Amino acid sequence: MQSEHHQVMSYSRLRADDTSRIKIDVAIGVLVALRGCAPDQAFAELVRVVQRTGIGIGSIARALVDLAGGSSGTTAEYAEAFNAWGELLAQARRVPISAVR
């Protein structure tokens, strides 16, 4: 029989995994929107940043989502997301809405 502590830890881990998966999906959506690429290409881009930086995919995805949402941060994850996608986001913000239509 599992102890109550183990059950709580497992539940916490599942919730953290769910949150990471959601952030990864949202980050993929951000890249799809910005680059006009397919989701598998956006995921591959996330993986390349993970491989280059050594930061976990959930953490870099969370940082990209925060950056895209206009949040500022001081973490290494945020700095790496800014290095990878800051200019792309800045360019997207400069496009007038009338040009998109």
C-alpha cells in the first residue's frame, strides 16, 4: 500500500507534468503563429534551444510563453528565451494590424 506522502508526491508530479505539457503546447502555438510553421517544426525549434542551452523543455517553454505575454524576467531560462526569440517577438509586435489583413 502506498503511503499518503507518496500519493501526494505522485499527484504533485502529475500536476507539474500537466503544467509543463500545457506550457509546451502553448509555446509551440506561439512559434507556429510567429513563424507560420507547422507544430512539429515549432517543437523541433524548442528542442534545438533545449539542446543548445541545456535547459529543460518545460522551463524554456514557460519562459517563451512568459516572454510572448510581455512578462519580464531575470532567470537564466528567461534570458535564453529572450536570446532565442526576443527579436522575433519584437518584429511581430511592430507589424501593424492593418498589414496583417
